[in-house]
Amino acid sequence: MKKIIAVTFILLTAFVGWVSANALDDGAAAFDAGNYAEALTFFEQGAEQGDASAQYNLGVMYDNGQGVSQDYVQALNWYRKAAELGHAKAQHNVASIYIRGQGVARDDAQGVQWYLRAAEQGDANAQANLGYMYANGQGVSQDYTRALNWYLKAAEQGHPNAQANLGYWYSKGQGVPQDYGQALKWYRKAAEQGDAIAQYNLGLTYYFGQGAPQDYEQAAKWYRKAAEQGTAAAQSKLGAMYFLGEGVSYNNGQALSWCRRAAEQGDAEGQYCLGLLYATGKGVPQNLILAHMWFDLASVAGSEEARVHRDQAATLMTPLQLVEARKLVREWQATSLL
């Protein structure tokens, strides 16, 4: 993993139900049934009476355009009312709106302050996002100690992004002494919750034997889980393992399938792998034009091995074949930019 895993600033737009009687219960039932216009009426009643949960839910409806036209200004208005009454999820959403600049001018410093209020109430999403802000110096002075503190609080509550970040920090010795055992521990916790980046990094730890004995079968297992979620780096690694028969049965068809998926996402290793398959005719009929194309794309992305193989392939090609290969590169690049 080349950089810290960013905790996505996604608004917490899951509906919050409540236990109060009559109108609010009716609103909750209407919302769950998809009767948003009816639910909106009930929530407005509770919100105007100062109920923080009603205000939060009204913010959610304006945020998502459920039963009302989407309106970030109104969403922020109701989130803020609930936040000022101490509603932690509303505080988190106020922070996220400031950071995203929706319905208000972007203000990372304000975002940090609202995340802090929610984090101090134990909101795991706010804690994880606050860790990210301190780690990257966004809206606050960079401070790895505070970042680690908030990541740890969120991770101990089971927050997968925070756990994945802790795994990365321990694996690289960033803000903490390098400790592959701790990295493995936190990657596994996040990976078992379905976090694709953690699954990929767990695959790396097993492949290289960091924090655990080298185990290609475990590496392939976790690469596959991440690859099936669309992680390009995991797809190319899994394809390479099929190409080499590491931890899985040697299978050029599977190698082709996984490397192609990665290559089409712009992954340099996947493009290089696909070039090798076309160059050698493994899993696919030999095609030097396509081999040169994929080697060239990987080379542009920074792969020195791909550059060497591209130049070797060029010595076996006619001038017309080289023209065609370069044309395919241009076409692919133009399409990928759309």
C-alpha cells in the first residue's frame, strides 16, 4: 500500500428510529415503508418541537431528497439544530458537510470541530475521520500522536477503516514503531469485516511473510476477496499467482481473467501481466500487437519491466504492427479518460 487509506467522508444517512409515542413512531413506520411524504410531515412536527432525533431525520430527508427536493442548505440547518442539542450523528454530518462544501462554503477547520464533538461522545465514524484529519493535517496541524489516538478509539469499536489505517501505520512504522504482528492483527480485523484494502494488505503480509510465516495460499485467499470487490492491485496480484502457480493451481485462463480486470482499471501490474500473456500466448493466442500495447501502457504508468518487454516485442514486429499497437494505446487512453 503506497499511501494512507483515506476514511471516506460519507454522511451518515441511515435513518434513526426512536421510541417516543404517536407522531414520531408513525413517522418512523412511514419512513421504513417508503412513504417519505407522510414521514416528512411527522418529522417536521417533532423537529419543530425541538426533538433532536426528529431534526436529524429531517436533515437526512433533505440530504437524500426523500419526500422533498434535495436541499443541502436545509439538510445542514436541521443537522445543526440536532447537533447543537448534542446529537452525535448529526454532529458528524455537520462536520462532513463542511468538509464537502455542500450547502455551505468548505471549511475543514469547522469540520474538525464538529468531528471532535461527535468523537468525544464515542461516535466511531467521527473518531476515524478525526484520525484522518490529524494524520493529513487537514483543518488542523498534522499530529500523528492524536491521529493514532483517534484511530485506536474507532478501531477498538470495530471501525474497519480505522483498523485498516492502524494496520498500515504499524506495517510502515508511521507514528508508531514498526510492528508487523500488530499490522497483521489490525488488517485481519478489518479484512474480516469486508474491508477490501485491508484484505489486499493482509494478502501482502502473507505473501511476503511479514508478521506471519509466508503462506501463498492465505495470500491468494485474501487477494481473491479484495479482487472480487474490484481492487485492481489485488486482481493483478491474484492473476500473477495463477500465472506462476503460487498458492493456487497453475491456470493461464484465470491469470488472463484477473490481469485483464486489473489492466482495464489502469493498474500497471495488471497491464504488464496481460502483456506477458499476449507475448507468450499463454491463456490466449499470441498477439504481439496487443502485447506491445499493454506493455506500453504499463510503461507509461511507470513499470520498468514493461518498458523492457515492450522494446523486446518491438524487435519482433513489423512497422505496420507497431503503428497499430500505438494506435490502440491512444484509443485506450482516450477511452479511459472519459
